[in-house]
Amino acid sequence: MHASDPIFAIMTDEETIQLYDAIRQMRILSQQEKPFSFVHATWNRDTCTTNGIRHVERAHLRPAAKSEDLENADYKFFYFDEDLNEPRNCWQMLIMYFDGKRVILN
């Protein structure tokens, strides 16, 4: 890939947001009862498998599990998928996009 390639310009001009800033904004939107969209990679630690990339169009946060109740709860992201009408979770570090912004790890 060369810097003059159009795809390179798209990749470098992409708006980014820090992971914990994205989560903070998700909390605010959830408190305001406004859904948000995000994209995350899937990973099942127990089976060491993935189901690829999940695009969640309308979500809101749900209460997080306590670390004494669920192993690695501090590293998980608990949300409700409004389109599937079911509670879900993913690993925080696998969140890739939030409302169109690329999420980067701090």
C-alpha cells in the first residue's frame, strides 16, 4: 500500500476515540435512554473460538456483573441488543467502532 492510494487516505483520516471515552459516552447515552451503535470482534475464551465481527445497530448498557460473581467481569462489556431483544456481552478490548468512530486502546 502506498500513501497515494485512496484507501490509505480513508484509513488515516478515520476519526478515532479512546476505549474508555467511548464507554463513558455509551453510559451517558444509555442514561438518556438513547441507543448507540458499535462493532466488536467476538471471542469465546472457553472454547477459543470466534463468530467473527458483530455489528450492533441499537444497544444500551446494562449493569455489569461483579468480579466476584463472574470471572474477568472487569474486562467484559455488558449490553442489551435492542434488535435481537437480548442481553449480550463482549470483551472490552475487542470493541472496534463506536457510532462510526474507530476505537483505540489507551
